[in-house]
Amino acid sequence: MATFITRLDQAGGGLRLAVKDLIDVQGVLTTAGSKAVADRAIPALADAPCMAGARAAGVVIVGKTNLNELAYGASGLNEHFGTPVNPLDPDLLPGGSSSGSAVAVGAGEADVAYGSDTGGSIRVPAAYCGVAGLKTTHGRVPLDGVWPLAPSLDTVGPMARDVAGLVAGMALLEPGFAISADSAVTLGRVRATGEAQDPAIEAALDEALARGGIGVAELELDGWGDALTAVYTIMAEEAAISDGTLMADPLSRAGLGSGVRDRLAQAAQVTAEDAEVARRFQREWKDTFDRLFQAAQLLVLPTVPFFPPPASNGGKEPHTRLTAPINLAGLPALALPVPAPGSRLPASLQLIGPAGSEELILATGAVLEAAAGYRRP
């Protein structure tokens, strides 16, 4: 099963970087995890701008990583190139869409990997594979040269085994990046109303917060179901546009996997009126978070409300129910593994901040990571 679609195995020492195969790397095909794209692709004429820092630092690019086809999914399954194997348990889903990036760092094949996140595609595989992942503020990292899914939601960010690796990854994406000198002093423990969550994961987060020694306030967030409807509507409308040429060409359409082809056909049914209703709600949703950040510097909730499901289930679970609404708000968010007492698998804590607060999120994540004491098997 393929972690990498293209292995580069460049010689040299230093930090090893894996790159999700929807980010252009000069001289290498960009497949977006799709046979239909690969069949018509030519080697990229230039790196995507987000690669500039890595090139300047002279890192070793070990390969282009596998993903859900066209990044339109969160299970990690890929019928064309195989499904990357979860390093915690080969019978479990790796999560997606940045499945190969999570597996590469979890299996020790890369120190840092770049992923993309439109509705949870960095954070979900980080949670399932027991690694750390950072969804960046929408617009902070340039998206030129990155195969689009939904441009108003798409982001690029790093994945690594721990927070220190994420800091190194951000310093490649944004040379000069450094975490804040101080961590947050107030956290808001968010309960997403109407969302069922595994009590073991809830208990794991609460234990990690108690060990962290940071002040925690209980906060409720109404409107979660409406936010999911809005973000999935916007994502579908924009995905139908982004991948419209593939659906319009009979040969390319036939080369798409059945699952993504069906999703894109459904996405094309979203009307302009549907999208406008969703965007009106989006503005209200952003205001809701502005109010929450008056009560706490950062917010905490699970990354995924359950442990990684068996791959044999087919990947139909609601993987992004606790991540996609954060994309709707355009906010940065960290997925951090924490011990789950009584479970052989970790839980994943999601730490969310105001736009542009990656420095504070990672500083606070480092404190929680050290206190929680999760150690990969």
C-alpha cells in the first residue's frame, strides 16, 4: 500500500520533507491522487511558492505523498494508488485526505510533511495516525501551484511527530517563523452542541488539560449543525468548479474513482442560492468565534469524536464533523495526540485560535504536549 505516489529519495542529510501530491514540485508529476489527473499530467515546470522556504533551506524532499483522490474525502482510502497503512494499526484507516503525509511522519519516513486542509484533511489523519498537524489560517500560506478543492477553504500546513516538528515545518513554509515566548493563560473547553462524542476521548482531553496547568473555562457553541451544512455546501460548490474540467471530459471522468465521481456529480447540484445562504451563515459563524475569543485566548475540543475506524468499514464515518466548521471560520487549529487512559490508541486534542495565532497555538501546544506525556509506541 502506497505512502508515496512518487519516491524521490534525494541524497543528503538534514531534515527530510514529504510533500502531499497536490503541491507542485518542479520536475515531478502532480497527480492529486487521481489516475485521471496523472494520465494527462506533465512534470511541474516550477515549485509551488509554498516550497520556496524548503528549497532555500536545502531540505531533502523524500517524495510526493498519497491522498484521497482530488483531496475530496477524509478516510485516506485511494482506489488508484492504494491506501497508506496506519502506523499505529494496519487494520485502521489512516485518515485523509493527507493520508500519506501523516503515515510518512508516523512511520519515520519523513521528519516533516506538507498537507492540505479544506475540512480537516491535515487534522483527521494526524489524529488517526497519532501525529501532530497544523491547519493554518486561511490565506497565510500561498495556494498557487496547489491543486484546488475549495479555494475559499483550502489551506496548506505542516505535519510532524510533535510540536517541535511543526515549528520546523512552519519555519520552512514561512522563513523566520518562531513560536510565542509565552503560552496562552486561558483556554475555552468547547462543547459542540448536538455532536455525540466518545466519552473516552472527552476524558482524555480533560485529563490533558488538567495536567497542562492552564486555566480552563467551559464554553458552549451553538449552531454546529448549521455550520456543517454551510461548510459542506461551500465546499461542494467550489469543488464542482475546481474539478469541472475532469467531469466534463468523458475520458477523464471515466478515469475518476467511483466515489469521487459520485461526490462531484452531487456537488454540481448545489445552486448559487444554496451557496449564498451558506456564505451568509459563514459571516455569522465568524462573529460567533470572535465572541468566544473574548472569553478565552484559545479553544479546545476533540479533533475527531471517535478513535480511528477499521478500514474494512469503507470510510463512511463522519470524520470531519469537529474539524470542518473551523475551516468555515478560516481559523488556525492544531491536532495534538494525547494519551487516552485505557486505550492503546491516543486521542487527539484540537486547539483553535484567532486568525494569525499560529505562534500562540504552537507555544501552548508545546506546554500541553509536555504535560500530557504522550509517547508513540
